[in-house]
Amino acid sequence: MILLRLFFEFCKVGLFSVGGGLATIPFLTDLGNRTGWFNHSQLADMIAVSESTPGPMGVNMATYVGFSTAGIPGGICATLGLVFPSVIIILIIAGFLQKFRESKLVDSVFYGLRAASVALITSAMLQVARIALTRDVGAALPEIHWIAVILAVVVFVLIKYSPLKKLHPICFIAAAAVAGIVLQM
């Protein structure tokens, strides 16, 4: 029964998260709240690992949640559930796209989907920033984690305004991981 639920829940995430991996984060937040399969801290860890490992972020997170919930079969069911709607939609669209390529209605639908994707990705960015840059201490407002804020600003400045911006992004991920280890000891 859990395998079917994993497939169904991730099928819903895959169906409605238009815009890629970051667009899945609001849906995964809701999924974690509803099912208890993971909490906000674990979601932040999943995002960090999924962003720094090869493969699509949403697929990596679905596989992780499925595996941690029901082992290898769970990972397979969650991953298949996430990609199933996309495969079906792509097959349907491919069949009709040539016929409706110049349609004003189809163009308007895709225009609206772009706006929805921006909103979902912005929502995800704000949630990730809140989780990464604050500590929940049980008060009404979370406490700002100043070391994380300073690290984020330093990485942003190095990426945007220094000669180091030509380095591969994996260098920044590795440096931030080392800094996180050192600063947490």
C-alpha cells in the first residue's frame, strides 16, 4: 500500500510542478507536512544533496524520499511517479504540437505556465533561504543564523564579482561544504 501511495503522491508532484526541480519544493514541503515522511530540516538536506549530485533535482529528491520510506522499491515507485505525468504529457503534446503550433490559445497557455513556474521557483527560493539562514528556536520568529548568512553573502560575492567567478560551480559547492563542516565543529 505504501508503494502505491508513494507513486500517487509523487505523481501529483510531477503533474503540477511545472518548471523543473526547484518548482517541486513547495509541493514537497506540503507532502512532508501531510505525510510525515520528512521534516523541513530533512528537506533542506535533500535540496543540498540533490543540487550537488548529478541528475534532475526533483528525481533525486523523489528517489531519496521513496528509498527512506520504503527501501529500493519505494525509491523506484516515487521516481516513476514523479516522471510518469511528464512522459504522458510530452507524448500527448508531441502528437498535437505540429497541428497547433501556430495556435494563439496554445501560445497563451505556455505564456501562463512560464509565469506559474516563476512563482513556484520564487516560493521555493524563499523557503530554502528561510530554512538555510534561520534557526527555529520555538519563538514566534526564527532566529537568524548569522554564520550561514555571512557564508551565503561571501559565496554570492565570489560568484558574481571576483575573478573566481570563472571557477566551476562544483568548486563553490565543495568550498561551502568544507566551510559548513569547519564552522559546525
